[in-house]
Amino acid sequence: MTASAGWKMALYENRTLASAITAAVSGMLVGYPFDSLKTRMQTHHYPSLLACARRSIAEEGVRGLYRGLVPPLLTASAAKSLSFSVFEQIKLWLRNHDPYINGGSKLGMPNFQRTTVGSVALTAAVSGSISGAVIAALCCPLELVKVQMQLANLMAKGTNGVTNASKTTGQTTLLGENSLTTKTHIRNQRPAPPRWTGSNFSVLREIVRQRGAFGMYYGLHLHIVRDASGTAIYFASYETVKETLRRLTGSDTTGALTHMLAGGTCGVVSWLLIFPIDLVKSTMQSQVLKPKNVQKYASSWHCLRDIYARLGMSGLYRGVSVSLIRAFPIHGLNFVVYEWARAAICRITSRPE
């Protein structure tokens, strides 16, 4: 085997990894500012997405919206490639071990043969849930650091509850559980973030110092619930829409438009269904470095009940506008890039998809 044939074989065998890395990096660079705004709106109150964006840029600059980018940028490629790889391997395993092919059809057993739209959705959901749980367990410390970095300047102001800025008076309104306190501040006086927010590593070190090694997994149960259910919905929605559109067009293949529509749809649907879990996760993780006697919530259940009691169902979707605005184009782009990269690798190596 020549050197050229060798690298082509290696590239083809790792096409899922290569395609997922390409999609992850492009999606992260485009979507990270929206993720940063989402976290701010979940943990602090702004009258609108535009107000949040304007104030964040005015106080921290555009660069501030990329605070904490390095860990997810470096790990997103690894996480997404692992996620897609686990997803594809579980799909293959389910198909090869399907009870349906061993007489299970007579017993009404699940069908993982992907011969119907329903079996495509079921296979993707099961594979996605396992993939999501694996990624959550590995990436929890990085997510925790990311949340601290995104909220560093807001936490420096000591606003536990909700913050709202007045454009004309330069006042900040703090909403506690039972009181409304208005404090006037000098517009240009910007409290410095804690010293431990200087780098991602310093944040991680501070978490370990205060809470020990297990502190890196603060909020892990919420992370697993969010990612297992969210990834199941995500992949099931994508493959269902993709397969449905393929059947409607009567084609054996799908193009970029189908991938964009399917990817955008799965992004919107998954965020709509799991957003309350994500909100509680972000809120709980935002207090990891606060002393226990000043932490607002003792548990995730306490957090969920309090937000619902004070703000109703709409409170559980605070900041959802950012996620929905970014969901369709970003996830559509992810799958367009992913599918394009897979197809390109197959063309380069002259092998079937």
C-alpha cells in the first residue's frame, strides 16, 4: 500500500471524526456570542435580548462575548467528534443486535432496522441519549468553567438576583425575593471581576480549592439529564426530518437544503423542550464559588420551584429567545458542514458513503 493510499484509508475510516471536528469549530466560532448572551439572560434579568447585547458590549466590548471560549473551542471538536462517533457506533450496534431480526417482529419488539421513519427516529433517540450521557460526564468541568467565565463581570457586581439597567439614569435595579432596592452607580465605574477569572485554568483551580476535586462536577446530574434527553431529541428530530424529506422528494440522497432544514429544526425543537433544565443547570452552576451561606438555592428542585413560583412558566424560559435565534442557523450550519465534509472525504478517497 502506497503512502497516498494509506492516508486516504485512514481519512475514510475516521470520516465521522474529521467531519464532526470541522462542523464543531465552525459552529462554535459563529454561535459562541449567542451562547454567552443566553447564559447572561438566564441568570440575570434584562428587558430584551437587544438590551442584554448592548449593555454587554458597552461594558465589556465584543471580546467580552467570547469570554471562556478557549475550553469549549478546544474541546468542542473532541466532544462533538466523540458524540457523533458514539452515536454512529450505537446505531450500528442496535441494528446488528435488533430483536426484530430474530423473530422479535412477531412479539412487537422495537425495530432498529431504519426501514420506516418510526424506526429511524427510535434508533436515533436511543443512540443519541447514550451519546449525550457520555459527553455530559466528560465535559461537565469545562461547562462549569465556561459559565463562571461568561458571568465573571456580572458576578463581580454582586447581583444574585436579577439586574436591570436604566438607560437614562444609569441606575441598576436589584430584584430580590421579597424586596426591590434601587442603587445609583457611576456609569463608568466597572467593578473588576474576581482575580480567579483571569484564565480558565485559574477558575478551575479556584473551584478545586473551594470544593475539592468533586467540585468540578457540580451540577453533573442536571448536565446528564439535559444532554441525554437533549441529544436524543436532537438526533431523532434531525434524522426524522431528513428521512421524511428524502422520501417526499423520492431521492436516494439528500442535499444541503435538506440538511439545513433538518438541522435547524432539530436545534429549535431540542432547545424548546430542554431549556428549563438548561436554565436550572446554569443557575445552579453560577453559584458554585459562592459561600454556602449566601447561595440562593440549596438544590436544583428548590431552584426550579422558586423560579416557577415567582415568574411562572415564562420564568423557566428566560433567555430562550437567544437560543431560538441561534438554534436554526447554527445547527443548520453544523449539519450542512458535517454532511458536506463526509461527502467530500468519500469523494477524495473514492469510497461509498
